Amino acid sequence: MKRFLAALLLCTGCILQFGPSPVRAVVDPLAVPNNKFGVHILDTTELAPAAALVNSHGGDWGYVTIPLRSDDRDAVKWRQFFITARNLHLIPIIRLATYVDADTWVAPTPYDLVDFANFLNDMPWPTKNRYVILFNEPNHAQEWGGQVAPDAYARLLVDAHDIFKSRSSDFFLLTAGLDMSAPDSQSSQNALEFYRRMSQTVPDWYASVDGLSFHAYPNPGFSGSPFSTSSTGITSYKYEQQYLKSLGYSGKPAFITETGTINNNGNFYTPAFTNVWTDNNLVAVTPFLLFAGAGPFSQFSLLDLGHQPTPNYRDLVDLPKSAGSPLLSDLSPSVFNTGQPATSAPPPPVTTSLWDQLLRLVNLKQPYLNIGDTSVSVEISDTDATRTHGLSDRPSLPADHGMLFIFPSPMPLSFWMKDMHFPLDFVWINRGRIVELNTDVPPPTQTHGVPLVINPANFADWVLEVNAGFIVQHHVAVGDTVALVWK
């Protein structure tokens, strides 16, 4: 494996000194204020409701765990994910995954590690630490190409250290969470035995990772008591750490990246967070799952099919949280702050409460944009699909109504009047302040069938489209501040 890996890395233009050197996290995540609350999501578009949960009740900079599959490396989509995470004060934990072949996850290779490392190294991570989980429950054969292979997984950790750290020392590598309830059988292996065999094959595998990932479900049946001290319950991670210590390994930061109950009575997370998950080395707890839809994980879902909060969601959201203060990425000045510098005093922050974001998600309130003494009801357009379609093909727009286009960060924008049937006013907004205005932009029927293109001179992160005449009627001016509210 080492000879093969050396040739592989040489082909990709990397020169490495092989063998795991002692690994130190660039930043100890517990050396700064830390909000250990997080949540597991499955889709990159779920960041706003995730932030509404993990940053509620005094929280800030909570965590979000999300899988990244080898067949889902869409650079545009994931770049927007990382930028949005920064804007919403979320710390990503990326769990690597391959793809399914005949109901079994294909076993990863060093080639996969190289591809993942190159892809993630190009992403605008919001924090200095780049948290990466190296796959999932390899003590199940179904998760590893149909075989239980602790020796192969141990060697993969060493390879991952060499590959990821050669790209950036900011990568914070985490072991895969093991299933502590798995028996010794042809298709699975007891988690502690899996650790033993890893260490028997590669004694120094432990030096290749920065932290440990655990799956601490309330077994048996994902429905055990949060007060149980069983080795297969929510204290299972304590048994794992103790066993690793018996093998001669020192402590490392711990992350519970999966947990959750199918008992949706709202009596699980409060005792778990208050009485159990209190260890000094515990960085994050990311329950599985924010929204499962009608899929196989629906019993774990914190939001129901209508995106309504379940009792377990309310249990979590009501827990007091702390404001984290992680060291931010060095990329922040050029990637996340691309707008023009503020003149004189900086504009007021354009934020809404995280609870309001949730209310918007479940359609309990109507969004309005306040501009001075004027309030306009708005439709939110914040996805590629809705932004592309906009107000096209509509016959009209009600008075004092508009569409608010929201982008992940300030950027140069171009809008056009394709398929529009009535004239518009455009209000260009950057960080809560109007930076430019366009009035009475005609539809193609008034421009010989050729849609006009509007190219503002200023960067913007929000754009408001309203009926022509709105700007003049309501005395809207450059420099006015705006605020998005739900009522």
C-alpha cells in the first residue's frame, strides 16, 4: 500500500514524507468558546433550518454534519454550501462517502482520498479547522464493500493523513463512527474488537487522526432510556474511549456525529445533554436527523413531513446553548467579504432571529422588507431555481408586493427582463443598505421584443423587484437601510 500510495502521490505532483508524524489540530476546538450543539442533515439546502435549531437560545456557531458522496462533487453547489455556512455561523463536519453498488457502499481507495482532498481543499471553509469524517461504520460489511476489514481501514487512516495534510494542515481528520451494538458475525464485527484488530495491524493508526467520531444511539432498538449506562446506549462513546486508552492511546477531542431516538416524545435530548454528554473533551453532538422526509429515517426526523417541529425538535431548540467563537478561515477576507468596503459607519446587520427563520420555513409568518417607513410584502427567492425564474410569465404583481432575491454573499449581478409582462423597479442592497436603484425598467413588449439587461455598478447580496413607480412613490433612496421581518 505504501509503495502504491507513493506512486499515486508522485503522479499528482505531491512530495511527502511517509509515515504518520504526530498530528496536532491547527486549533484546539475546546481552547476557544464552543457551542457543542449541532445537527445532521442530508441536503446542502438545509442550512437555514439547521442554524435555527443549533444556534437558538443563546447559541452561535453550532455544528452541522453532512455526507459528501464521491458521485456528488458539484463544485458550485458545495461552494455555496460553505459560503452559506459561514453566513449562518455554522461549522461544517463533512462525512466522506463513496456510492452504493448492489446495496453495499463501495470500499474507498487512496484514489478516492486524493479526489476528496483536492475537492475539499478548493472549498471556502468558514473556520480554520476543516472537519472531515473518514467514512461510516466500517465494522459493518455493508459499509465497506461487503467485507469487515479493520486492517484496510487502519491503513486508510494513515493514507488519509498523508494525502489530506499534504494539501492543508487545516484538515481536522476524524475516525468513522462505529456501531457499538454490532455483533461479531459474517456481516459485522464488535466495535471494540474492530479497534483491537486495527491496532494489531497498524499500531500507529491513532496518530493519523485529530479526533474521534462516535455514534451514540439509545439502543436497543434506538429507543433506550437516556439514563441507561449500557455500552450500547448513549454512553457507548465512553466505553470506546476507555478501551482505546487500554490499548495505550491518549485522549483526543470527541465528536458524537450520530445519535437520535425513534421515541418522539420530547423527553430524550434534555436529560442527554444535561446529564450525559457533558465530557470535557466533547466538542460536538450532531443528532440524526433534521429532516428525513418520507424516507427510511423518518422515525428519527426532527421536522415532520410538513416541516413542522416535532416534540424532540422542541426539546432540542429549548435547551440553553452557548455562543461559540471558532478561529475563522484565512479565506474570509477574499471569499466571504467580496462587497465594496462600507463608507463612513458600517451598515446595520441584516439579520433575523433564528426562530423567525424557522417560522418562515414552516410557513407560519409572512416575510416583509422594511425600507424606512415603508413595508413591502415579499416572496423570498433564495435557490437557483427560484432566482432563475423570478417574476417571469406573471401577468402582474399586487401593489406593495415584491420579490426579494437573496444571494449567499455580495457579488456582481446581472438581471434581465426576459418573459416579463410589466415594468419593474429594482432596488439593489448590500449588507442592509441600498446601494443602487433602477426605475421603470420596461418589459420586452416595449423594447421591440428584446429583453433589457440591468448591470448595476455595485455589488449586492439582495435584490428587490417591485412594480414600476414604487421607488418614486415611497421616496426610496440610495443609503436607506432595510430589514427583513416576518409578521
